[in-house]
Amino acid sequence: MMPAATRGALSSEIQRWSGVGPYYAMFPVDFAFEVISEYSSDGDAVLDPFAGRASSIYAAAALGRSSYGVEINPVGWIYGQVKLQPATKWAVLKRLSDVQRLADNLDQTYVQSQPEFFSVCYSSHVFRFLLSARDMLQWRTRRVDATLMALLLVYLHGKYGQALSNQMRQGKAMSPDYSIRWWRERQLQAPDIDPVAFMSQRINWRYQHGRPRLHGGKVTLGDSTVVLRRLAAQVRSGKRTKFDLLFTSPPYCGITNYHYDQWLRLWLLGGPPQPRTIPGNWTKRFDSKQSYRKLLQTVFAQSADILAPGATVYVRTDARQFTYETTVDVLQEIFPNRNLQITPRPYSRTTQTALYGDKTKKPGEVDIVLTA
């Protein structure tokens, strides 16, 4: 946990906006603030090539560091982008009304042509609203649209009455067939929610203390193995200084597929209406141990090229044997002359999977720190 003195020094808006994204995350916000505080100084530059929802980048920007992250999943990217640069509250509320106006005039044939899952997951007026948001919001290019979309994604599915959906996990969307069967066996109906009133209340809460004032944070949507090459070219040309802290948590080998698990949020961003494996080298579950090692070698080697000579490397990884041993091995290969410190981090609370019936004991995580 973040030291009380550090947490107390953060403004209310910094703390409130840090929570944009699912409640359960691989990279807890308090942990990010703790590491940034301990292993960097004012004015330092922080790099995270596996940024997730950009907690590391947000913490660095809030604490006066410049920071740069890369995230390949659009869901994580939009959370990070909006935390760093949210639009004004009034612009977001106006856009909310714009979406509702489109929903009021949406062609009923279009609504009825959608897969059955959506009529069981959402009430008819909520689903019309979501279809309109999906069609209207230009979240890649417009700041206000990205802000509204990110907040919709937060509440797209979750506990009954606390989200727009029928009962569902918040951190992971189950498959359509499974979900329909589960809801019908329990006779659960989609909640009768006014989406504008529901979202307006949560938008007002988010902005209650204003917007965060941050220093030089940026997160890019893309493949780290490509983006880091561009960063290296900028460093060589003198357009960018080297980084003082590499702080990241790579995906864990064979554990989960974040694109597949986030299929419903990806649908709202314009993706297909069912879970699919996304084409690409690094968007799957990493069942191939060879591919996993190659990813770590490539990204850490590219990162090493843009780190300052005395930079610290801080990596949180899975405690399972293959992921842990491979990560340590690759880090020592790329940074052979660094001091190595390894700290086990067993889970201190119930994991999300345990909340839904998985009683398998989880080994926890491990922090690997390399210093000059």
C-alpha cells in the first residue's frame, strides 16, 4: 500500500480520477504511486511498455515526472488517455445528451437485428443508448468522446444495479451463450435504468473535485515492439531524453487473454458482438513459451536502449514458475551488470476469480528490481 504520507499529499481530484477503469486491476494504483515515489525524483522520466490502464503513467504524471506508456489493448489505452486528459464536465454531459438524442431516433429494425445476448444483458432503452454511443463517439480522435466512452466502459457491466448490465463480473465479460443461460436459470432481468440519469450521477461524482493537473504523461495505443523503435529514433535525434525508470508489469504467460476477456467493452469501441481472438503477435494468451520469451527479450532490449545509464528497472510479474523464471532470466540477460533484488508479493486479498467460484490457490506476484 502507498504510505499514508504520500496518499495524504495527493489532491482529491488526483485520487478520484486514478480509479478510472475496472476495480480489479493487475497494477493497483497505490502500488504505482509507491514505486514512483521511491524509485524516481522530480523531473525524472518514467517508461512503461506494458501500460495496461496506465496507472504507472498516471502516478508519474501526478508526482511531477514525465512519463510515457504503450498499451496494445484499446480498453486499457482509453482508460489511461482519459485519466491523463479528461474533457470538461459540461462538454461530457452535453455529449451524453447528444447520444441520447440519437438513441431516441434509432431505427428499430437496426436494434432488433442485434444478437440475442444484448436484449438479455440490457434493457431496451439502455441498449439503444449503447448502440448510439458506439456509432457516434469518435473516441480515438476527440477528447470529449474519449472521456464519455471511457466512463461508459467503466459501468458497461458489473454488479446488478451498479452497472448498466444484467448481473456480470466487472473485470471480465463472460461468453454470450453462458451469460444468457446463467441469467435465465436465475430468472434475472436486465435492470430498468435511465442511462442518462445513471451516467450523469457518476459523471458529476467523478468531477466533484475538478480535473487532475498533471505533468507530462502520455500513453500510446500500439505494439511496444514498434513504438519503442520510434522512441529510440527520437532519443538518437535529441528530440527526447532517456528514461530514468522502467516500471512495468508484462502479461503473464498462459494466464489470460485480455482482448478476449474484454470482448464486450471492445464491442462498444466498435468490435465484433462476441468474443474473438484478435489477430496479432501479442494479443493472445501466450500459450507459446517461445513467443512469450521473444516478447520479453524484444521489449526489454529496446527499452534498455532508451534508458539512462543509472536507470532503475522495476518489474512486477507472476510468481508461477515459467513466467517468473523467464522474466528474471531475460532481465539478467538484458541488464547483466545490475544489482538484482527479488521480493515475493503474495495476494493479500481475495482475487477476482475466487469471487466467482475459482478456489485454486494463486501463488501471487513477484517484484524484480534492478539497480545500477
